Amino acid sequence: MTTLILTSRYCIVYDRPIAAASKKDATSSQKEEGRVVSRELDSVTSAFMIRRLQKDILKSLLPPRFETLLFCRPSSMQCKLYKELTKGTSSDSLTTLTKLRKLCSHPDLLSDAETLGSNAGMDPNACSQAGKLDVLEGLLDAIRTENPTDKVVVVSNFTSALTVIDNYILKRRGWSSVRLDGTVEQSSRQSIVDSFNRTSVDHSFVFLLSSKAGGCGLNLIGANRLVMYDLDWNPATDMQAMARIYRQGQKKECFIYRLLTSGTIEEVIFQRQTQKTNLDTMGSKNVARNQSNRFTDEELKDCFTLKENCKCDTKNKIGSKWDEYIGVASLLDQDVEDKPLLQLARKKPDVLTYVHLVKQSTPVIVELDIDDSEQLDGSGEDDWECFDEDSEEEAEFEG
């Protein structure tokens, strides 16, 4: 009886106000009440709960870590195919969304996997067919030029994307690499990791990694740069992947680059990731369970809408919370010292449309103006469960 009373009181005093404040149509007074109640709940629980963040613990043990968002203009071929895929109505939204995600990586990912990249070495324009791949090649080239001893981990949710990167960039440029995905035997994985960590950049410059392979303990401190080539609906998956190089034993400054195709489904995924992360920072995971784990009609429309000539849809929605970007001058004004990033911004101004430097100490809170744009409801930790992509996206689980 006592338990029921306490549960009922918790729902009335804390859960309902916080849930109401997190809805996309919440009023200003509801949002303010949610903030007040959330702070009060944190104060109450702090008396018997210890919340330690990994970034705070590692800050005293490891070198600095820098995270950068790179927004890339889609190629004309990508725009054409994007419109074709979203033309009319489809009864299978999941399949279309998966195709759009693959298209953002490279148009060839829509082809037969068996013939993927078979003629890539003979096509010097293969990278220019996808904005992200063009930027990735420029970034890797800049790293080899400016920091020739640095190694790079490239992570993707799709093994076909890893194949494209390997064939279209690494083999064509003669850059050494190793690969770990679901096809690698469990018994062989640690030896691959150890070899990468111990050998020089001449032996293995790039580590191609499937985001769903390796488990939580995969330690890739042999590299100090990591590129997230695409995004997962679950932000925890991306955060785990980005932590691969930032582990105890790392001696160099770490640089994380997240690539996104501007004005596409990838920006929608990133915005929902941010919403989910912000809910967690409020200290109320129950908010997520109380909200729908489905897209509204307007949100689905946003997923299938290509925003052409858009430098960064997320910046447009967030507004002044993110700095303006007018090329390498903007990076210099922010005291950026990452030489490969500066070189990339100089050489790829037409493709690299927007760069955002993530401030680790102050997470970005996405609050969209209802009058100016569609809000995402950030429908909680189960957002991605409605996208069961095992048939299209690599599904690799540790035994």
C-alpha cells in the first residue's frame, strides 16, 4: 500500500510535469515548471545516488578530446535519386528510409552488394558522386599531409559503406587499412586490434569498423582520430563507437568527426538523437516511456523531404545557439588548431557547407521555434525501436 502511495505521489509531483514540459506543444509555463521540478528531483535523488559522468572522470586521465560535425552538400546524383525515392507515397516507409540512409553514404549502396565497388578503381569521379565520401577523402588526405603519424578509425552502420570506402578511397590511394565487421571470427578480433594498436601508420593507416561489431570493450587507442561516417537512430550506439579511441592509455589529443549530408534524413536522425540526449540530461528517463515511439505525419514528411541548397537544416532550426560558418575564417575565429580540418575547409568549400564545433562542457539543447519550423518531439529512448532494420542494416551481436 505504501509503495502505491509513493508511486502515485511521484507521478503527480514529478513525472507528469516533466513529461508535459517535453511535449512539442508545451507552453512556456509548462516548460518552466518542468525545469523547476527536474531540478528539485535531481536535488532529492542526489542524497542517495552518485552520478559520475565518464567525460568528467577521464578528463583528468586523458588528453583533450574534440568533436566536430561536418555537414556535406549532396551531389547532383544524390539529389536526383533522393527525389525519385521519395516521389509519391509508399506503403513501406521503413524500406524507403533505409534506402535514403544508404543513398546519403553513396548512390552505389543501392546497387547489388555482390558487384559493389567492382569498377571503383577505374572511376576517378567515384568519390564526387557523394558529398560525404568526397569530404572523407579530403579529410584523410589532410591527415596524411599534416599529421602523417596519426591513425584513423572510420565507423559505419553499413558494411556496404565500409566496402565503398575501402575500394573508392583506400585502395585507389594506396593507403593501408584493416577491417573488423560481423564476418570476422570472434577469436580473431583481438589480434586484429592489437596489431593495429602496436604497428606504425605505414602498416595500418585506417581501421574500418562496423558500429555493431566489437562489443563495449573494444580499445583502439592506436588511433587518435575517428570518423563517424553515418548515424544510428540510437544515440548510445554512436557514443559507444566514438569512445573507441578515447580510452585509458591514449597519449594523443583525440579528434572525432561526424559526417552528415545536409538537408536529408541524416539531419533528422541527428536532431532526434539530440532530443533523446537532452531528455537524459533532464534526469527523467520515464519521460521517454510516456511518449509515443512513432513519428507523427509531419515528422515522417520531414524525413522524406530533401531540403535542397540547404547548408545545414539543424543550424536553421537551432538558430543563434550555433555559430555562423563562412569557411575557414570561421574556424580560425574560434581558435581551431586542428590542421587537417583547416586544410579540408580550404580545399572543399563547395562540399563542406557547415562545420560545428561541439562544446563538450555545455551540451547543445535543441529548442525549435514552433512558428518557424516543425518541432521534433524527441520521443524517448525507444525512438529507434520502430526502425527494426536487421534486414537492411548490419545486425551483428556478440556471442
